[in-house]
Amino acid sequence: MPKLVLVRDPRFQDHLTPELHPESPQRLAAIDKALYKSHLIDKLRQVQPRSATEDDLVSVHKLDYIEHLHDDAEKARKKQTLLQLDEDTWMSADTFETAKLAAGAGLVAVDSLKGHEVTSSFVAVRPPGHHALADRPMGFCLFNNIALAARYAQKKLGFKRIFIIDWDVHHGNGTQDMFFADPSVFFVSFHQYPFWPPNSGWYSEDGVGDGKGYNMNIPLPAGTGDRGYLAAWDRLVKPVCQEYKPDLIMLSAGYDAHQFDPLGQQLISTSGYALLSQKLLELAGATNTKVVGFLEGGYNTKSLSEAVIATMEVLNSGQTADMSSLSTLAGKQSSLPVELLKPVTGDRSPHLVDDRIHEVRRYFASYWKSLR
């Protein structure tokens, strides 16, 4: 019985960007190809997305911003050209409808968790969402897909405490901004620092008002590999999540911290992403919650597709395993990439990584007993 629901649709490739732009339709085409090559497509359950309505979108976005994006799409259609919304973000004639479909896909993914047999869902969409702010696009993102789904889960399905983990190489500034004063959504972001967005994502950005202490940034130095990310998970994410006791865990699954990604300088391997996915599954089990994953970054189509498949394979297994078990899965019983048989990567500067993890832990110990 499949444990994972996958939300996908070829229409997510209708959002066009300029030639050589990293956020291209080829990203999802590569994932689709890997799904069939690995035969994972036959082992999970697929569902179709729906478009987010205006009522859905205004749960986190301002109405005039939504209307402005609609008008921009009409301009792109009439001029038969691409419009540049900011230095990184572009819009084609079909982008507005595609972005609404991407936003609605997350709502369908949340709904899919109602069944007892389903333990997780994954949303393979574009444009991505975690940089989008309430009133403007940013960093390839138009609507904040994961933030919309979090609010939907609370308002429509009664989830009261949501724990969002963002392992994209870039700081999830848009998601942070939307929940900065809200203790009902705990946001934690792993990211390379300093990086992009500039001056964003330091650990002292810990929330405001009632949300103080419920926003944890883990700013890792360039060259952090599997060892550092896994250590940060064990020393920071795991204890705080178990103390927070969420009703639902959500993941901004960016794969641009991969060692072969052209935009980041981190060293995570495909094995590392499989192990992070394993820890995610273990955390869901320990807190008796389910998981919704949202595709964010990842711009080397080969490493992106392999790492996404690794995450989906782990989630679809629905069971925790040690590395030797993952190696077994990588053989006859599964389509996990052969990279899982290789040792995990180390850190370029392990002392810097460990010192940073210690700094973050010491800072948040004033909020969370599990870190003392």
C-alpha cells in the first residue's frame, strides 16, 4: 500500500522563463523522467492539483498583489513576451494560472492526508514559493505555496500547531515573514550564510511578540556537507520539534544545497538528502504526525531528480531504517540511487560548522528546555 501521495501535473511546465534561467521547465521534466525510469511512479499514489481560489490566496497574500499579478499576466499575453517582475523573477502568459495551480496543489496535498494509510505527500510544482512575500514576488517565487497550505491546514482541517522545516540552500525569508509573530507555526530554516537574500537569516531573527522563539534560523557556512546538516538536525531540529509537539510537519524541500548544484556552495550528497529524509520520517513518527513536502530549489537537473526520488522513496517506504537498510533499498527492492551506497560527505570546515550549531543551540536554549 503506497504511503506517499504525489501531486504533479504537466501544466507546471507552462510557466516559462528566459533561456538559461535556472528555474526552468526542464527541472520538472527531469523529475518526471526519473519517476518513470526508477518505476517509483508505479509504487505511489498520484492525485491531480486544483487551482487556488482568491479566498485561498488572500489567507497569506494581499488582494491588490494578486490582482497586480493577474494584470501582469494579461500584459505578457497581449505582448506575447516575458515580463521581468524583479531581478530574478519572470512571468509568461501562463504563469499566473500556473502559480495558482502550484498554490492549490499544496492544499490538495494536505487534503490527501485524511486517509489513514497515507503518511506523507509531496508537491512537485513550479514556480516555487518560499521567497514570496505577502505583497511581492521574490527569488523565482510568486505565491508562497507552503504558507498557503499551512493556513489551509489550520483553518480547514483543524491542525493547530505546524512545524515547517526549510532545507533549501537559500533562507526561506518569505515563509519566515508570514509567521514571524505566530507561535502556531514554528519555522526552522537551514541555509548557507552569508548568501541570498542578503542580510537575511541570522539566528537572532527569532520572531516578534507572541512568535518570539518560534523562528529558528540555522545559518551554516559555505562548504557544509552531510555531516554538518545531520548534526544540526540532531542537535537543533529534532529536540525542538519534539518539545513543540506539532500536529503536522511541512517541508520546503529545496535541493540546491546539493554538492553539484550551480547556485549554492554546500556539499550535500544524494545520500545526505536520503538521510535527511529518513530523519524527517523518524521525527514524524516520534511526534505522531504526517508530512507534506513542497519542491523549492534545485537547478542541476540530474542531481535534483536523483535527490527528489531519494526523498520520495524514503517517504513512500513509510518506515524508518538505518543506513544498511537504505543500502538494501537501493538494491533489488527499491529505485533509490546507487549514491546511497557511498559514504556521506564531510564539511569543508567542520569546526566552523560545529561552532555555529553550538551558537544557535545556546541562543535558543533560553526558549526551549530541550536545548539546555
